[in-house]
Amino acid sequence: MASLSNPGKVAAASVTATGLVTAEAASIFIEPGRFQVQVGGGATATWKVVRTTDDVASSPTWNDIEDALGTVSNSADRTVVGFEAEGAYYNVNVTAYTSGTLTSRIAQARRPV
């Protein structure tokens, strides 16, 4: 998979069931700017990138994110590059799972000083 060079923030995890890949309270906060989500592992599963501006420690409401092509649900290994406008928490939500291990990595590049 392609990678974001010089990541400043990284959240990586794997899952073998439905639900959020990273524990809700451990979701990564993405500051305004470009970020990247990589999902792989070869699992037979359907997943979505989700976002919230709520406090992740208090049962947040997660919103599905569309990619540039309007795709929300994915069932293949994929890399998605996005732009966050205001700052929010991100995670990957597995909505259907059959077999294998799904891995995800969410990263944001360091800002120049």
C-alpha cells in the first residue's frame, strides 16, 4: 500500500469481527489538513471510514465518510486520502464480517515548522 511520508500521528489496529477497529476512546484525532486511511489484511468484510466531532469518551455519534467518488462502503483493501476541515476523530467501522483479519492504519503527516 502507498504510505503517507513522515506521519506525525498514526493509529493502527486489526479486528476479526464487526464494530470499530480501534476502541472508541482510542480513535485518532485528525487536525485540519490532509490524512490517509489504509485498510487491508485480505479479510472478507465490509467497512466504512467514520468521523465524529463528539467526545469519544462519551458515546459519540459516528458519521459515515464518502470518498471522492461518493463511495461509503468498501469490501476490498484500499487506501483513501482525505482532507479534514475543522478537526475530528476518525475510525474504521466493520459493518459485515465473514473471515480473515482486517487491518487499518490512519495517519496524518507532520506539519512543517
